[in-house]
Amino acid sequence: MKKTFYTELAYLIGIIALAFSAAMMVKADFGLSMVVAPAYLFHLKISQYLSFFSFGMAEYCFQAVLLISLIIIGRKFKRAYIFSLITAVIYGLTLDGFIALLSLISFDAIALRIVFFVLGLVLCSFSVALLFETYIPPEAYEVFVKETAERTGAKISTVKTLYDCASCALAVLLSFIFFGFGVFKGVGFGTVICALINGTIIGKFSSIFHRFFVFKDKFTLREFFDR
């Protein structure tokens, strides 16, 4: 018999795990997840002039732009978009907290960096798979992928992979524009690996979740967020 997994808990775990995974990949320094890499590059560039502009701040500013684009493309505004931005702010603050915490750990060993990268990659896929199960608006990245999949009828894992590849290309372009042609900051072989396999791993986690759990709402708030 499958066990009940409340969607609200999936949201909470997903946000915390996603922020921690991004902080781990920053620490590993093999290249960030392609989804957050563009925001990270804006952070690196703008923080040269505004030292207070953190990675977390760059994240929710970038996601605000993405949500505005989604409204323009879809020609429709949803209440959920506001709460998606709130989620982005919560995520950004949590991300900055984890980055500060991990900055206390000092290591140069390649083996430890690899461990951090692999764990960060797996944790990222795990958290995104959880966020796809909740009615509470996730970050703009997941909202964009989820709504695109629903409109086109394509699998979420397929749309996610395409979106990841596009984000990877954007990150490389921004790195060249901000820091010079041939200079890779925030992107690396780890970014390419994420772009190629992240969507597939998310699909695997989703299958595992549904094999053992039934996702149900604890509170009657779904209609409120769907408007």
C-alpha cells in the first residue's frame, strides 16, 4: 500500500533541498546547474559594482523577469505568479544562508569537490521532482516548464531537458558578454552534464515517488492558488 505524502510538505522539502543543492554546486565549482547559472552570472557582474547584490537576490530578480515574460507570452495573469515570486524570494534567502554556512568549510581536494557536485546534482533533481507535485506555486523556472508541458502535451522531463539546454546556452553567452570571449564563469563541464541528464533524473525520481507514495493535499488551498 502506498503511503501518503502531503503536497505542502513536498513544497517545503523541495525549496530547502533546492537551495542547498545550488549552494553545494557553488562550493564544488565545477559549474552550476544551467537553470541557476544565468542568475549567478548576473550576480557576479552586478556585485562588482553593488557588493550587497547576492546570488539569492539575483535569483529572484531574474525569476521576476521570467514571470513577466510568461505573462506576456501567455497573455494571461494568474494569482499563482505572485506566489511564485514569493517562493523565489524564500528560495533566494535560503540559498544565501546555505552559501554563508558552506563558506565556513574550507577544502581544495578534488575528491570532495566531486562529492559535493554529484550530491548537489542529485539533490537538485530530487527537489525539482518534489516541486512538480505541489499546488503551491514553485519557482518561476518550474512554473515555466510545467505550464509549457501542459500546453504542448509533452512530457515534463522532455520540456525540462530542452529548457535546461537553452539555459546552458544563455549562461555561456552571458559569460562571454560579461567577462570576455572564451571566459567561463559559473559554467563548466558540470553545467553541461546537468543540462544533459537533469531532466532524465527528475523523471526517474518522479517515477519512484509515485511508486511508493500518493500525493495528497493537507489543506484546502489548491483552488486559491489555481486562480
